[in-house]
Amino acid sequence: MDRSQIERIVSIVLLLAIAACSREKLQADMLITNGIVYDGTDGAPKKVAVAVKGERVIFVGPKSSIEIVAKKTIDASGLVVAPGFIDPHTHADRELKTPEGSHNKPFLFQGITTVVVGNDGDSFFPTSKFKERYESHGIGTNAVLLVGHGTLREQVMGKSDRIANAGDIAKMQQLVQEEMDAGAFGMSTGLFYAPGSYSNTDEVVALAKTVARNNGIYDTHLRDESSYTVGLVPAVKEAIEIGRQAKLPIHISHIKCLGVDVWHQSAAIVELIEQARQEGIAVTANQYPYDASATGLKSAVVPRWAESGGKDSLFLRYADPSIGERVLRETKANIARRGGADKLLIVKCDTTSFFGKTLLEISEMLGNTPEEAVFTLLKTGYVRVASFNMAPEDIRNFMTQPWVVTGSDGNTGHPRKYGSFPRKYHKYVQQEKVIDMATFINNGTSKTADIFGIPDRGRLVEGHYADIIVFDPKTFKDKADYTDAFQLAEGLEYSIINGQMVIEDGKYTKRLSGKVLRKKTGL
């Protein structure tokens, strides 16, 4: 090797050394490397590093482009790195309100980092009180609060089956404004459930206009998902009309075709919603990936008029010979709408001998008809039922629409509370290939954040809050089923919420790093 070659090699080494010294150095709390990174918006994954400092993501890019000095490094080789999932319909407030349940582990282990609560027109009141409660004892996930229409109606009008007058509406509008001022992102309705079912469209529009003035969202459990009252298609039309008149975004919760009477109507509903969106009405929906719904037994099969005034009034009507026969007749018809007594599984009941049995099995045990068995069950306390009443074709049709996101409707007794997001991945991405990985992630992150107006979350980009999950694409799946609905999902290796490690190496760290989010600031 001659002198010139040696000098050239020395020059190259010096240049490399100078470049290394001059390369930007970044101080981070956490560094995630070697993962398959989906940012929540793109279709293709990237092989990039992700750095976190404090509560925020400070770097997303090739690790070679910058020197990162991190207190903790996660080697995510073979693992998927994504924004944390946002669940738009959870009922998780029932656990968040207590220190014992505020960890929110059933949702955490699905990869959910933010839950929306106050669904189906049912919220804890007032918002300010429960926001303070959540913050005082800490919560495991972030929470977005909605104000429930049914809750406010009951505050003003009780449980009576009557149309609201101008004075009632003015009082409810004032309460809506107070709840929005306290931090609610919008209003939810449960128009299928009492007392929301007693309202007319004009009442809901009047309250929705107050929400619209606050840049909020209208989240609705439709008046009918089957053929109970107005029918499924007219119920969707009502939701669209509320959006049209009130001029605010409409989000249909757990969109479905519930019961044989309305199977295969998904195509007509998709067409309706597409037309509304072309008109400029922001209509979206969420969906859970199961063919069985779940709700209270009373809500599922008892005629709504019969429960006006509450449970005591219901049993007075049932015992009245002049009315009781009609109550039973309509209850029988509603059982048929749900697919029959053999399709109604008791998933929550104070009487253990009834738990895990179908309504048909219980009626045979009691020696009476299924409709009579309903009232025997209701006398024991609150009863929840899962009903197997959806067609696979409708589920897939809704799932492939770009305006449908994932939601669990997580409630006690149904496996969806513990398994919705990993089930959707395992069944519909891996096994059946109905949607791809990027669609699955985007529809659980950025799209949901945009729908609810949640700033700085739902995307894995620099400057956003560090709500990040890392899961194993080979093992991420649900374990809960209808025989044991309380099994945590598996395959989630890490969950970071607001920059804090909440799940590490598949284990819960007991950190409560969630926040009650505020619409304007996202804090």
C-alpha cells in the first residue's frame, strides 16, 4: 500500500469520525427499535425507530440518521409497533369510577389506550364530579367523556313516557351546556332504551344543536336495530336527519342488523350513509366483531311502554289481568326477533342456577313459557343476555366500509369487553383476510381520533402523545368466549400511555398513567 492510499484511508476515517461527532444527539426516555411500525395513517409499515421523552413522541425515523441516547431501549424485532387503540364505545366508566377497577385491564390488554365512556345515553352525572373522581384515584387508560341524553332526560322528566315540552327541552339544553363546559366531547343517546326511547326526533335535534354549538359529536344507539318499533332503516334515517338539522357529526354505535327480520339490510344502510356523506353530513359508525349482541334482558325483550315509570310499574302491569296478557304477547314476539329462546344466553344473573343457560333451558327448568320465564328472571335482579342474532355477511359488509371503526361495546358478561380488538385482528385480518393489517390499525387509531376530535393522539408521529402499543402478530388474539367472558387477551407485549410503561413484557406494571381528556387541548 503506497503513501497516497494510506492518506486516503486516514482521510476517510477522519471524515467518518467528524460526521459521527457532528451527528445530532437526542436524549430520550424510551427507544423502540427494529419493530414493524404502523403510524395509524399509512398503508405500508416502516422499519423505523420511535423515541419518547416525557409524555410525547420526539422522533420517528431511521435510527441511522440520528444518535439517540435512551434510558430504556425496547427491541421490537418481529413485533408490530402502533398507536394505542381508541375504543369509541366501552361502558368502562362503571369500572373507572372505583379505585378497584380503575386499572381498566380488560381494555388495556387489547391494546386500548383511550376509552370513550358515557355511551347509549347513559352517563354518570354530573361530568365534573366524575372527572374529579377519576383524576383523584387515577385511571389506567385515557378517557373521553360523553353526556348521556337519557341521563339528562331522567334528571328533568324522570322515567315518564311522555313528549318533552318547551320547558323540559330548555332545562335539558342548559344541562347539556353545563356538561359540555365540564369537558364532555359530545352527547350520546340510547333511543332504544327507556327513557331515551320516549323522546321524539325534535327533542333530540334541539339538544344536538346545543352540542353542535360546542363543536361536539352526536353518538347514538339507534332507536331500532331490528324491527321492534320503527325498524332499522328508518332508525338510520332518523340519525342522519338529526345530523342534517343540528349540523353536527353523527356516529352510529355498534352498527348491525340485529335479528332475522333485518338480516342482509346492510347494503341498503351503506347506501343511505354514503348518500348522506356525499351531502356533507359526517356520518360514521363503530362495530364489534361478534355475531352475538348483549344487553339487559328487560331491554332485549320487554315492550318499552310496559316499563314506563320503572321496574315496579312494569310488574304492576304484568300482574294486571287486563294488561298482563298483552305484555306477555309482545315479550314473546320480541324473543322471536332475537332469534328465539334458545338463542338467548344468560351471561349475568344474581341466581347462579340460571347463569350460563339459555332462556329456553330456564323455561324448561321452571316449567313455564319463555316469556313467563323472563319475568321470573327479572324478579331476581338485573339480568344480562347475549343473543346470537347477526348474519356474517352483514358483519363483513360493515367492516369493510371506510367510515366504520372498531368499538368493543365492552360490557360485563360478553367476551367483547376483553377481546374485541384482538379478535378482529385474529379472525378478520389473519384468518379470513376480510381487511388488512393497516386498515385494522388505522380504523382503531387515527380515524377514531378524528371522529371524536381527540387532538394529538391516534397517530405515531413526532409531537403526539406517546400512546404506543407493541404486539406480537403471531400471538395477538382474544381468549374470552361465551363460557368464560373474563379472560384477558394475549400477545400484547408493551403498552405505553402518556409516555409511561403500563404493560411491559406482557405484564401489567400497575401504573395508572391515563388522563381524562379535554376536547380543546387533548390533555
